[in-house]
Amino acid sequence: MNQIDQIKELQRQGHGSLEIAGRLKIDRKTVAKYMREEDFNEKAREKRAPASKLDPWKPIIDGWLEEDQRMRFKQRHTAQRVHNRLRTEYSEDYRCSYPLVQRYLKQKKSESGADRGYLELVWPPGEAQADFGEADIIEGGGKRPIKYQCLSFPNSNGAFVQGFGGETAECVCQGLMDIFHHIGGVPRRIVFDNAGGVGRRVREKVTLADLFLRFKCHYGFSVSFCNPASGHEKGHVENKVGYVRRNFFVPIPEVENLEIWNRGLLSRMEQDFQRPHYKKGLTIGELWAEDRRHLSPLPEKPFLVERFERVRTNGYGKFCFDGRHWYSSAPEYADRQVTVGIRAHTVVVYGENGEPLSVHPKSFSESRTDTADYATSLQTLLRRPRAWTNSPFRAGESALNLNLMRLIDEQYMKTPFYGSPRMTEVLKRKGYEVNHKRSERLMRVMGIAAIYPKRRTSQLQPLNRIYPYLLDHLEISRPDQVWASDITYIRLAHGFVFLTAVMDWFSRYVLAWELSILLDKEFCLTALDRALGISRPEIFNSDQGGQFTSPAFTDRLEAKGIRISMDGRGRVFDNVFIERLWRTVKYEEVYLHAYETVDEARRRLASYFIFYNTERLHSSLGYQTPREAYFAGSVMPSLGPRV
């Protein structure tokens, strides 16, 4: 351009083309060309595509792509498919490479506008996006896939996640409700990917599922749905689903109970808020505070996420759900209709009085499953004793498994912090070829888990009321101020039973105890009635198991004006003295004798509890016996065959 400027400058000075060419030492024709030029505006250069080896095949490719417009989106030609098809159908003449085809299809996509850019959207505080992702977990010693629901807040880049077996309306509502109550509010609007899980879309019309519609009205939020195949309309949660998979599911997490793991996951997600926002210069936590201020308040009552259906049972009292999953009700409900409550994690079967007959874990498997609650079959078995030979009760555990359970129980008393992986190694060192799955299953049958001894000896009943823990910072200074109760596993030579006890917290005096082959509430009620025949406490403390939260149990306490206290879930030290009682009973009695039968166990335990209450000295009691500490200043009752 400098040379052109020199030519025009000399032209303005009156020099001719020949003179200018001589002075600048360039061709006279070039000089004459630029002397005639008057328009020096820059013009856009026209890009001409060079000739390509693919040119003869482009009309064929264009025809295929045009036909694709009438096909399903996921059944259209990819570049690889076009390349393979040309090689197969025109093998003699086609000599192009795959990258050449790939570049051409990318160019066609760009020309059609399908690969256009998007506007960056601005999301106000308090609005959220929801979507599901899929990842693997290890549960029960085996790997299985789960769906995890992600609720993200684009304004702050914060997100919360909950895991489920599927993407049903029950899972969507349960996940959202758990998140709402964790964050203390409700988003004003939630954008969903499509109608999957919360309703049905037919063209442009979305019909919400009845459960989700009632849930939406209960919590008072608005919903919007993206267009089909338009994930960019909620790109924030799409990216967040991937982020969660990479950062919270790698390595594959080991999950003992999905519901308990979900509660911990909410707290772990908040720990991620310490990192800076990708462009706003503040941490996610600081921006989340603004999102939180714009949330709507929670309603006074939580929503019961449950959908009811009437189903018909077969001759065994079982019914089929989802076409392949079979659940038991009770034999007396055979060949009749029962009410079933469908929840996110469980299936509840209700009797005619509205009380639950059984609660089953909900199955999401693609293959057939059968889930039975054998406790509901006992009355039928008593009426038909010949059925015992082939009943599932008799199958029990093998001799090897019973021996393994004995070793696990002994080791657990020494190291209650051992989980199933360490317990597996202990058994291997003793010469038993066992895997992680067997150890975990046997520990689950025994009702023990690492850190806290018996999460499953007391089975949680989701319909029952949970009472607060009342013993924090309480000075326990006298008998009958606090009683405590619990359940533990007792081995037999050819099986096992469960033991419950009611103990005075101050004196360690065992007021009553009972054995049972079933993990139900009846033997707990028997022990309670026997204890209440001796005295009455101010506070009764237990864990949150269904045996202790059942209305039959709590009503009996409240009728006598007794305040009810319950441990926090998984907090063994909330009921520490009765946990110590189990350790003492097992080391001083159970491990020293091989009980052949339930009757033998009952006789020997009766003798031991008399010894424990009347002869065993406790240093924490000033070397008194529990009986002396409990009845100090009172007239001691005479001892009977059972204490």
C-alpha cells in the first residue's frame, strides 16, 4: 500500500506515468493502473472453495442429508456412516478420506443454521434448573447404576444432588422436597428438560402427573419446560450434571443405604461452594446467599410423596407392579384387592384399617424381582404346620455362614469400627475364603455396621413419628430419671435370635429383657410392660427403629406421662450405656457358651442377668451392684426367676 501511496503522491505533483515508473523503478503499466484507480475502499474477499476429490460425491451426500430431515434425530447419517456407506456402495470409484467427509458435513450443518451460536441468558436469583444424570455406585457389594437428580441455580452456580433408582414422579418430588427442606426455601421457578418424570408431552402440550401437580401446588413454584432436543435452553444444569459425575462419583462411591447417603451428599455439595464463580469474581457461597434470599418460604407441613394404587393379589398374597416386580402383602390378603403406596425408595402395602402391612424396597431392575416380608406369613404357617418343610423360614443360613457370623460378632465386639472390607480380611486370615459381598450381607443380617453397632437391628419405619433427643446436656443423677432400650443379635449353634432390654440409665439396672426369633415390636412391648410393672421413668430413650416408634409402643409410654427421647440416626453414643451392656453380656456370657436352642439361651441369660443386677460390682457406681444403686433407700423386691 505504501507504493500505491507514493504513486498517487507523485501524480498529484504533476508527474507522468513514465517518469513515476523510472523514479520508483516499477513497471509503467502498474503505475498507469493505480493512477487510474479512484476507489480505494476495502472489499470483502470472496472465498472460493478449491476443487475437492469429494465433489463428484457431494450430490449423493446431499440427497441422503435431505432424506434425513424426515427421520428421527438420532437415526440420521453421521459423517462416519456417510463415509462407510460410500465405501460400501461405490467401492470401485470412491477414494476419499473420512476427515474430508467430516469437514463437508460440518460445513453443511453450518450452512443450514443447525450449528448456530446461542445467546448467553441471564438468570435472576432464586430460579433453578433441574435434570437427571446417570452414574454407578457400589451397594451391597455390587455395582449398580442410579439416576441422580441435579437442581442447579444459574445465578450463583450452586447445585444440590439426590440419588434414586429411577426417574419417576415420586423420585422427582422426593428429591426436590429433600433439597427444599435442606436449603430452607423453594425456588420461584424451575426449568425442566422435558416432561419426563413429571408428566407427558404430546407435541406442544405438557400434561403434568397428578402427584407432581399436587406437589407443585403444595410448595408454590412455577415450572417451565424446554423444547424437545433443546438442552441449550438449560445449559447450566447440563454442565452441572457432568461436573457432579466427575467430582462426586469418581471414584465410584460405596453406599450402604441410598437414603442416608443422600442426606450426606447435600452437605458435601455445599462444601463445593467455597470455590470461586467462573466469571463473577465471588465465591459460589457468596452468590448463593443472594439466591437464598430470593427463595419462597416453605409450607407449614411437608408433602407426603406417595402415590396410591389398588392392586389385586394372587393366591400367595403377592401382587405385580411395573409388569415385572412382585411384592408380598400377607397370605390372608390372597386373591383380593389391596392399597399400595408407591414412594421414591419403598413400596408400602396397607391393610383394611389403613395400617401398613409391609414395607418393601422399591425395585427398578429391568428383570423380574420377588420381594417378600416373611413376618406377615407366620399366622398362616401356624395354621398349616405341614408347610414348614418347604417354607422360606426353614432355609435359614448354612452352617458355614453361622460360623462366619459367630466370628464376625466376636471381632465386632473388639473392633466396632471395622466395616465389611476389614471384616473380610479378618475372616481370610482365619482361613475362610470369603468375599466382600458375603461379609456385608452377613453383617446386614446381624444388624451391625462400622462405627455404630446396630443400624438395622432396629428397622426404620417411615410412617411413624420420630421424637427429638432429650439427653443433651442433661445431668442424670437419680434412678428412674431415664430408662433406655435397645436390641442386639445373639448367636445360637444353628441360628440366631434377637435380645432386647430395658435398663435404668443411672444405676445400669436391667429392669426387663426378652428374646425373639423375629425382629418385630411384640417382644419389645413385652419387655416394656414387664419394666413398667416395676416402676416408671421420667424419660424413655431408644433409637429410631420401627419397633420403638410404633404407635403401640409410644402410646403406652405417653399414656403414663413418660417423655420420649430418640437417638439421632447413626449416633451410637446417644445410647452409650446400653451399648456397653451388650458388650458385657456377650463377653461374660454369650461367647462362653454355645446355646443350642432358644430355650437354653433364655435360661442362661436369665441366670446371667440375675448375676449382673445383684452380684456384679460396677466401679462407676462406687463398686455397688446395679440393684443396690437402683433401690438405694427403697425396699428391695424379692428376686423372681426373671429380672
